Amino acid sequence: MVSPIVRRTCQQLSLQQQSHRFTAMAVRHASGPGSGGRPDNNASSGDSRLELIRRVLFESSAREPTIALEGEALEQHDTIERAWKLHLMRQREQRQQTLERQFRSIHAAMSELEKTSDRLFKGAIVKSRHVTYPKQAKIPTETPSPQGWDYSYKHSTE
Amino acid sequence: MSFTLRTTTAAIRQATRVLPRRSFTTTQCAASSHGLLRLKEYYDSTLSEDLMTMTYDHARAAPSIYKYPDIQVQIDRALAAEEQETKEPIAQQQQQTVAPEAVRTRKGGKPVKPIQPPKTASTIPSLDKITLHAMVKDAIHSKHNLLSAFMAFQSITSTRPEIVYARTSVANWKLREGMPIGVKVTLRGEEMYQFMDKLVEIVLPRLKEWPGLQLTAGDGNGNIALGFPASALALFPEIEGSFDVYPKMTGFDVIFNTTAYTNTDGRLLLSGFSVPFKTKN
């Protein structure tokens, strides 16, 4: 789970990027070529929705930062941030080591097979690479389907 | 004069002990579930291992597969140094010729395709980024026509889009260079997986008369693109509710940039993420 302080910093970063882009966009918008950009054209076409969208996108006021951390609270925040990043790094490294171990075992098995039997080795090599993942392999969900388990499912044969 | 001023301010700061300060905002969170990402977790736990097995090629596996790579590297270097000592006078003449892989060119100066590296646990195909792009033709006569697409993209992806400007002028279409003509969003990491989740679970199943991607899909380097009609924009949950706010729905294309080197690997990756393909059965 993402800690709330971590989430807040991410938002802060995204807001900084957003505010930077907001100012850039606002400037470009203001200084762009005036072809068809006159407010009269848009209002007369009856599309006040465009005016609303323009205001929402480019004229919403920048929010002031509401939380200010200093001293011990700041230290605590930084410690939690670092601890979370360390946790993620360890998870990542663990995953990578697992994959490498699996790869090594596949390679060792294939090398062993190559020495053992030529026929079996040729059989183990993939013939056609133009395969797709089965459609039935759905990505796991948090809750089961509302229809329940389909007991009458039959795999369509070619 | 300024030097003395600086020293006095430093002295004052030390005396009053001003602590470092950092400010945060409590802005709205990205519209999606926090914490774990469903597709990312699925990839990390299940899909990556399956893909490694399915894309394994013994003839192209990386030769150096060491359990303790740092020790093995030292051994290799020591052995290489020994070999160089014995072969030094002969090797110098041979090394002057440039290896063929170093300079690869194509006729007409066209871009050269990257060479597929040997298979390892680090070269498993994965999603690198997703690019959404829409070219709005009406923006030629009024750049305000881009606003609808801009807002739509921002709602779908929760990232600020960027405007695409025309690279060249085309008189037939009254297009001038530097004119804002399209909207583009590049998604990576968390936002990418969220968007992919929405696409795969909600939008793609509801597309009308779409059998799936072709089995020949791909740009040759493992990236796959998909185009959507304007009606597809209405299927997104963010836009579905407030349909009337958007005056003009635009079609758009989605480009899946993967770390795969071949189309087969790219297709395998996407089918693992439940993107439907037009198979025979």
C-alpha cells in the first residue's frame, strides 16, 4: 500500500509539472495566431461549451500549498519516503533474482537435454513462434464474477 | 560591503535556528484505485515468467549465465588478459579492421533496425509506454476545436496532454507549419497501467464489430498501434457520465510501445494483457 505521505509528494510533483504546463499553455494560448481565435467567432457559433472548457483547462487558479512540514515532522516524512523506496527496491531485486534463477535453470535443462537425446531436444525447441496467450487466461480480479463459475464451458476445438 | 552582510545573515540564522521547510498540496488523487496496480502486479507475478518461458530460444540465449556475476567477470578478465599476452603481436593487426556490427547502414540513409540482443532474464518483453494521439482536422480553421480533444484526453488519462504542431505546410489542406493540429499524451508507469486496465476491461469489449487485432499487427520492432473511432471515446467511464460536456468527439490512436524486438513478442505481450486478437477459432 502506498503511504499517504508518499502519495502527497507524488501529487506535489504532478502539480508542479501541471502548473508549469498550465503557465506554458496559458502563455501559448494568449500569444498564438489570431486566426479564428477571436471570442466573437466562438460565441456566435453557439458553442459556449468550448468557452467553459477553455476556462476550466487554462484559467483555473493555482492552488496554494496547504501542508508545510519542518523539523522533526519533515525528518519523519523523509524517513518514511526512504523506507518505502527501499522496500520497493528490495522487492524489485527479489523479483529480478527469481527471474534470473528460472532462466538459468531453463538453460541448464536445455543444455542437459541437448547432450542426452537429440530427438527430445529437437522436440523441445519451439516450432512456431506465432502464438498468442490464451483468451481464457483472464487477469485476476479482486472479486469473483457475478455469474459465478461457468461449469458448462467447453473449449472450442479447431 | 555585501560580504559582511552575508556573514551577518548567516550568523543570525544560526542564532535563531531556522529549520528547513517543505510545502505540500492536497490535490485530488488520480482517479483510480490507489496502492497496487492490477495489471502491473499480474505482469510481475505471472506474466513476466510466462513470457520468459514462451520467448525462450536456446540458440539465442546469452552465453554468460552466472550465478555470481561479479566473481565470474573477474575470472573472465583475468583469462582475457592472459590470452592477450600470448596473442599480442598477431592480434594488433586483426583488431584494426572494424567489426561489421559497428557500422550498419541502409541504402538511402534510412534508419537501421536494432539488433535483437541475446535472451536473458532482463530482456523479457514488457510495456514501456502508451502514446495516445488525435489529429483534429477542424483545428485548421479554428484552434479552439482542439479543446474538446484536449479535455477528453485529460479526463481519460489524468495527465496533461501536449499539443502537436504541424511539421510542414500542405497547401491542399490549408495547413501551415507550426499550426496546432493535434493532441498527444505519453503514459508511463502507474498511469499507463491504469489506462491499459480501463481499455482492456471496459472499452475493448464494448467496441462494435471489432474482431480483434490482426495477427500481422506490429511495426517490425514490437510496437503495436490501434485506431479508435470517435464513438469509442464515449465508452470510457470518465466520459460516459458527462457526455454532453464535450462538443466534438474525435477518433484517436493508441500506440503500445513495448521492449519487445519482434512483432511476435509484442503480440504475445499484448495478448497476455487480454487484448483480443483475431484468431482462427
